[in-house]
Amino acid sequence: MIHALNILFIGGPEIIFILFIVIMVFGADKIPEIARGLGKGMRQLKDATNDIKHEVTKSAQDSGVMDTDVTKNINEELNKVKDDLEDFTGSVRRKL
């Protein structure tokens, strides 16, 4: 178990060694193309997760599972409590 966690903690020399191996395998001219491809892939993954989240939220609102009026009321009450707490702490700070 401890050895598996050590993989996550990669130091400087290990990163340099990995970069050296990548350059040897793919060549210096292919690295920008690989990085571009990885960037595009990460962007597509992010867009896909945002689309899924949007669709789930939309379907929950349409089916009435997620009641926006209730959440708005809760947020308003929380903001009132937060304002009251800030007023109280402000008066305590002034007295000190």
C-alpha cells in the first residue's frame, strides 16, 4: 500500500528522466504535437462533463426533482444569517 502511494510523489530527477525517455522515444519534433493532442483531449473531456452536468440539471428541473424556489429560499435565509453574523462580529471587533 505504501509503495503505491509513492508513485504519486514524483521528484525532480524522476521528471527529468521521464522527459528524457519521452524525447528518446518520440523525438523532439513530435512533443508539441503530443502536447496539443493531450490539451485537445482534456478540453473535450471538460466540455463533455459540462454538457452532462447541464443535461442532468435541466432534466432535474423539468421533472421537478430540483425545486429552484426552495433553493432560492434557503440561499436567502443563509445570506440573512451570514449578514447578521457579520454585523455581530463587526460590533465585537469594534469593542476590542
